[in-house]
Amino acid sequence: MNTLKTDYTQYVNPLIGTSKMGHVFPGATTPFGMVQLSPQTNFEVMFDDKGRYNAETYEYCAGYQYRDTTIIGFSHTNFSGTGHADLGDFLVMPTTGELVLDPLKTKNDKKGFYSSFSHDKEEASPGYYKVDLDSYKIKAELTSSDRVGFHQYTFPKSNDAHIILDMVYNVYHHDNKNVWTFIRVENDTLVTGYRQTNGWAKTRKVFFAMQFSKPFKSYGHKRYEKVTYSGFYRRFNQYKNFPEMAGKDIRAYFNFDTEEGEKINIKFALSSVSTNGALKNLKAEIPHWDFNKTKKEAKTKWNNELSKIEVTTLTEDDKTNFYTAMYHANLSPIIYEDVDGQYRGLDQNIYNSEGFTNYTVFSLWDTYRALHPLFNITQPKRNNDMIKSMLAHHDQSVHNMLPIWSHYANENWCMIGYHATSVIADAIAKNVGDFDYNRALQASTNTANVRYFEGLGDYIDNKYVPDDKSHSSVSKTLEYAYNDWCIAQIAEKVNATSVKEAFMKRSEYYNNVYDPSIGFMRPKLSDGTFRKNFDPMDTHGQGFIEGNAWNYGLYVPQNIDKMIDLMGGKEHFTSQLDSLFTMEIEDKYIENHEDITRDGIIGNYVHGNEPGHHIPYLYNWTGHPEKTQARVRMIMDTMYAPTVEGLCGNDDAGQMSAWYIFSSLGFYPVTPGSQDYAIGSPLVKEAIIHLENGKTLTIKTENQSKENVYVQKVNINGRQIDKPILSHNDLLEGGTMTFYLGKDPHLSSTL
């Protein structure tokens, strides 16, 4: 690692993407930390009184929307940039005055415990968040270690100061989200407990230990569900100063007297295992009450990660975009084990990680594309641990499957494909990790043969997913075919010849959903005929998920040359790509999708969603790399900005940001599972990548400017490359890579 001379956190703005559909949180966390301590600005239930889905819930996937002027508290778990949600555990809110236990309004229509706030008095940086709670004249400050959130509240003088612990609140809340809550008041400064929820994760338990810097003078709680039986607990007044609290929906409170300017600190540790585990985490990570010490340590952790790529840019805005993307790309997957290595497994049993750190939050349909390939450059050790975590998931799975989209010891089955195979194949291709390749192959083939998973049995039998038997049939066929190619690559590495041959055959099944009569991938029925009444422009009910035939239909990363031939050859395919970026798409074609909005659309190309992220680079295979270069630079300039609206769609656990990082450096992993990167047009003036093998790769650009977007030639350690492809080995060698840029697109076509 380089000797740190620059504070890279100064270039990160965690508020970027907190408006509209970025779905990122601005609060305090560490790189890949278990705790994401962040403000929650509203409480939207998932369903209305008639059981209908409340669309406004979607805007609060990260609990925070920049347009809001209220804060209802600070929760300890939050997803970053997802298109669905869960979490929001253990909401803490300091208040003064009359005790109010409802967040927005009471049954009498009076003000809830929320506070108004102003962005003028809000500050966010890596590992630190500060805001004034104007309704109570309280200054709130947050920082974090990996497993412990650290609160610091500066109070006014008050005989009625309160800390509320809201255990009802959830992100994506519904009436049956909370299964059970249990709280113990161990003494006048220590509280422990847990909550079990049933949401996106159907069986999720989170334990906590909450320690106050000052004894509370009294406490109590209120239950919000109907209590049908209380046994002999009815002998007690359970709701005031009784040290056990249990129920489905609980809000607890702790009362204090405060002097003007007095600080009350809270250390809030998490565990997936037990309250003892949370206490171990608390004592190990923050054994003191020095808030600034923990804040400084969090900042140092972030600088260590951010400094792995040192960039010089044309503008300060570009630098802010780059390092905020680096920040977002290092938020998840998250550490999911206690300091002693214990963690809750998929089967809900407790395990000890041996030889790896266990991780969770695998949004694989998104992150296999660029985030995990980025980790193979910047985080190979962590990516190795993440793969070992996926293999542990497989071993604990009653389905004998690798994770699809998993979090907090649960498989939530979101999206399609089995993309853990891609992450594994990419690591093997790039010689990352020491995981067992044979075990990984067995886990991959097991996953690829679970017939009841998402039309997989029909895919095996028919050599495509029939549209009359399964939704999103074309997308599934294309994704499975790519995943099968990945499995073949793993099999080749361990000399499993018959397995390789079988999965290479399966990797060609994309051919079976291509209709040459219309020139598009098209849903096919189980009788072998293509579905009638098909509209390649529509993103709803046409055999694709979150895309249409124009964009999602261009998904054959394992054999791009053959896809181009299939679709009419290089000249025709080039024209098709040109049309994709320039045509208009009517509102009626996208109105049924929360994840596809005008903010992220260029023509019919959807950058705000993942299935098309490779598309701008496909011109490299048609003999027109200059078109890739122009498109990529245009996307970076228009789809990313250093503002609260600076993300054109969900950051999707770092995938959107990883695309920007790769593209800024001048290349992109179009086919994870191979050694190759497609060349684009770098946005940086210079980048120094500090590799984990101790070597340094310097990327230089000659004649960099907003106008000089065309790559005239590329030299790697004095050797000029003759095609628009880089090898991972070229990067690992270190040294210097130089891009020569200019205004002439014709010179780029010689690459």
C-alpha cells in the first residue's frame, strides 16, 4: 500500500444519489461494515388499508429521500442502492419535552416524535454523519466501527430528555413484518435484545447490545399489537421500569435529565448470533467513549480503500464522481460474522468461519457484471472470502444452491440466473483466491440442475425456457446460457472434460430464442413456436425482465462474435446499436417498471438498469471502437453528476458505480469469466492502481480533454496493442499503460 499523503475522503459526497432513485444512504459506515447507521426521513408502509402495494415505499429503499424535511430517527442497517428493500433495524431517536412514541403523528393527530431538519445543518462524509434536529435543538452525530454504531447527541438543558428505541420501524414495513421483539434492561446503562422479521428475508434475526454513556433515570415501553395472552406477567406493570420487554411491535424509551450542551453517547453493537455476540463486538471494537477516536479510525479505513486508485482528473467534479463511486462500490457485500468468527448460517444454525471472513448481501444479478470484477483488481482477498461465503451458503442450502440474491442468512430469490457461477469463474480466470475449484464446480453444477428453480427444468428439457411456462423466459434463457458458459470455464480449469462439454452445449441455447424473421430475441412457447403478439419495444410481459428485446436481447457476452453474425453481421449490428442510442421510447413501454425511468434512458438504451451495461462496448466487436469511445464518454458525462440526483438509477449495491470506475479508467469487463476487458475511452488524466500483489499500474492519458475522446493508440509498457482488448495479466504486471487521445475517430478504428 502506498504511503497515504492525501485525504481522499474529501472527494466523497455520500449525499450523491440520495434523491429520486439512487436509493443510497448518507449515514456512517465503514468499508463493507455490518453497521450502516443512517437517518430515516419518513415511514412508508408497504401496503395500504386495502392491501394494495404502496408505490411510495419504493422511494425509501434506503430509508432516506433528500427532498424530505423530517427525520424520524437513525437506524443501524440499510441497503445501498437496491431496487427492493428490507432492514432499517433498531431506530434510535433523541427527543425532549413531552414523551411521544409515534413517529409521524399520534392517534389524536398531534405531532409524532420526528424532527424537522435543514440540509444547511447536515454533513456527511465517509464514516461520519451530522445533523441538527431542529425540533428539539439536539445536535446528532454518528460514526461507526465495523460492527458497532456510535451515536453522540448534544442536548439542551432539559428535565424531559428521551432516547427512543423504535423496534416497530422497518424499511418496507407491513403489519406482519415483525415476528417478535425481545429487550432486556441489564442495568441503568446497558440494554440488550433482538428482533426477528419476516420480509424480503423470511426469517431474519438481528441481536443488539446498546450501551449509554450516562445512566437513564427511568424507562418503559409500549406494545402496539393486540395482546391476547400475557400469562402471569399480568401481575406486573410491565410497561414502566420493568426490565423485560417482549412482543411483536414495541417502542421503548429511556429518560434523562440533561444540562445545556451535555452529550449523551450510545454504542450500539449488532450480531447475527446472540446478544453475547453483540457484547463481544462492542467490547472488542469500541471499548472506550471517545467518539472522535472512532470517527478518525473510520476515516482512516476509508482512506485506505479509496487510495487504492489515485486519480488525477480534468475537473474537481470528475474527481468527486470517481471517489464517490469508489465509496459506493465498497459498501457491500457486508461482513456478516462476529469478532470471534461466529455467524448465522442459511439453515439458521451457528457456524464458525474457518479460513475466511463471512459476508452477506449478494445482489448478484447486478454485481457480477462489474463490481466483483472490480474486486478482482482492488479487493482480491475480500472477493476470495466472498466466494467462500457463497460456497458456505451452498453447503447450508436445503436446495444445494449457490446464492441468487441473499442477505442476512436468507435467500430472497430476487431476479434471475445463477450468477455466483460468474463471480467464481471470473476469479478463477484471473487467478484470484485459494478456494477449492472442484468444490466450486460441484456447487455450480448442483445449482444449475435444480429443476424447480425459475423454469430451469424446462430450460434443460427444451433447450430454452418456454414462455407459456415461465415469466421472463427470454431473459432467463440468455442468463442461464451465459452462466452455463461460466461453469464450462470452471470445468476446463479442473480438467472436467465431460462437464465442460455438457455446459458448453447449454451455453449455446440462446440460439433457440432468436427469431431471424424479425431480428430479435423472442419468447418461444413449449410447442416450439414463437409467441404471437410480440412487441420488441415493450418492457412489460414480453419475455424480458426490466428490459426489452432491443436492449436485453443483446445479451450473449460469452460469444459476442456469434451473436453479431446471428443478428445480421457487423454492419447491420452497428446500425442497430446506433438506433438503440438514438431512437425514442414511448412512456407506455416503461410505465410498468419502477426501475426504468427517464433519468437513466438514452434513446432506448437504459443505463439506469444493469442488463445493458455492456452494450456501449459492443461496437468494439463490429470494427467501430470509436463509437464505443464516444458513447462511453457521453454516458459518464450525462448519467453521473456530483449532485444529490447524480445517479441515474439504483446504484444496485455498487454496480452502477463500478461501471463508472472501470469506464473512467478506460476499460470494462464485458465478459466476466474471461481474462479480457474491452477498451473504452478513459476519463481520468492519470490513475495509479495499487495492486494487492505489491505492484503498481499507472494509467496515463496523452491529450486528455472533453473533446479528445477517441483513442488513437494504447501502449502497455512500451508495447502497442493491436485490438481494443486488454488482458487481466496486462494489469497484474504493473508498469505503465498509456492512452493516446485525439479528436479523429478514424484513427481509433485501427485498434
